[in-house]
Amino acid sequence: MTISSWSVVILNWNRSDDTIECIQSLERAGLSPAQIILVDNGSTDNSLDHFSQVLNTSMIKLLSLSKNLGFAGGVNRGIHTALTNGAEWILLINNDTAVDLNFFQKLEEAVTEQPMWRIIAPLILYADEPDRIWSMGDRCIGPTTLTYRLFSCQPIPRHLPKYVEVDSLNACAVLIHKDVFAKIGFFDESYFMYAEDADFCWRARRAGFQLGVATQARMWHKVARSTHPHHPQRRYWRIFNQILFYRRREHLLFLPFIFLFTLVRVVFLTIDDILQGHLAVTQSSWHGWIDGWFSMQPSNSQENCG
């Protein structure tokens, strides 16, 4: 198994500088530009012109979408192109990331040494704290759809296992075998942003696929670059889509508990936002919670965030 049969899908939305840095990082790690599928998700800046000036666009496959389709809609176009071109494995990777020089070597080892795994993620670290974990996958809490993040915001443990099996992975960077798409389909585009990866992993596990993290394959994430951490639209989508996921996938027996859990969480978020002076975002939190539980239809425009 070599990475020559892999394709890499990168989604850009008004962040051409980050995207170019990400692609250059991938190329330094050994990826051919011909393996890259760059999806521009309806950018309204000069991203496309910038790409043509800096990148090898004669080799990179550039898909220019006429409007912002959200994360799921954007990456699905790239995944379809990769599968059409015969890719066996497809790596989805955020454009605000950079990878280690041995990134692909360690992912190749994971594919060989964990032959039952069909969805694999690297260890994702903070760009501004390069030894602190941003994401190492999630595990479910009992029989519910609620999860907890492994070693979230903690320094890399000294004796970290090479491979860690998990229940859910963050789509910031995830390597997916073509068989998964053949069996469960693509990402659900009704999630404009957030929770589409939780839903995808839930469906994959239900279909019998195993997921895991290759902790020696490492990358760094410039967290929340496309939208500010306290951007009202970002907060709205996160809360709304998490609740949408719970309502779709959780067993009816546990839904009352999930309802209370999300209510308490929004209350604590509101208190924290008020203490930090982020008053504008509190309204978005409650709008997301109310729409999620009582209408299941978003009330905010999908064009302001991506």
C-alpha cells in the first residue's frame, strides 16, 4: 500500500493564505500536487486568483463552487471527484492546518498495521501550542450518543500508544477508505457546519466499520480561523446541529436526559459568555438550542459562515 492511490480533499472558504500554507505543508511531507482536490466553497474574496498565482494549478484539481455549500456539501463534491478518479483512500483535511514531515509515512503504517480500520485520524495538535492535544478522537458515554474527548487540551502523554481505537473522529483530518462511502454514503448535507462528522462516524460504526487514531501521525491546527470562536453564527450552528444529531440518532429512552444536558450546557455557556463580555453570542446560543429542539429548522442564514 502506497499513498499513490490516495486523494486529499481540501476545502477553502475565503482563506487562500491558509490553504496555500496547508498545501505546501502536504507537499513537503511527500504528497504529489496531482493527488490534491481543492474545493473552493463559493469564496467571495480573491482566493481563486491567488491560487492561480501561487499553486501548481495545472496539476491540482480545482473545483470552484458557485456558492457556499457548507462543510458537508463542499467536501462531498471533492470526495465524489476522488472516487471517480479511482482513489482507494481519501484524506479530508482542514485548510488551516500543517502536517509533520513523516505524516503520510505514519498514516501508511496505520493502514498496514491496523487492517480492520477503515477510518483513521492523525493526532491533531494546537498550532500555537504544538505539544498540546486539540483532538485525539472521542469515545461514547455508555450507550448514548454523547461523547467525551480523549486528552483534550492536555500535553501529549509520555507513553501514548501508537494506535487508539475510538468511537468518533473530527473531520478536521480524517483518512477514509472508499468502502465506507460505498456502504453508508457521503456526509449529510443537512448539517451545514458541525456535527456532520459525528453523524458520519455514527453511521460508519453502525455499519460495522472500525475507527482509530494513529498518534504518531501528527499535524497542527490553527483553531477557529474561518470563524472567530465567539462568532454568533458559529455558536448557533454548533448548538443547533449537535441537537439535530442527538434527535436523529439517540435512542428515545435517552432523549429526556440529552434535553436536560444540552439545556444545562447552554446555561453554563451563557454565564461564561457574560463573564467574558461576549454578550452578542448568548442570543445565538439560545436560538440554536430552541430551534434544535422545537423546530429542527435553522433560522439563521447559511451564507455567513463556512
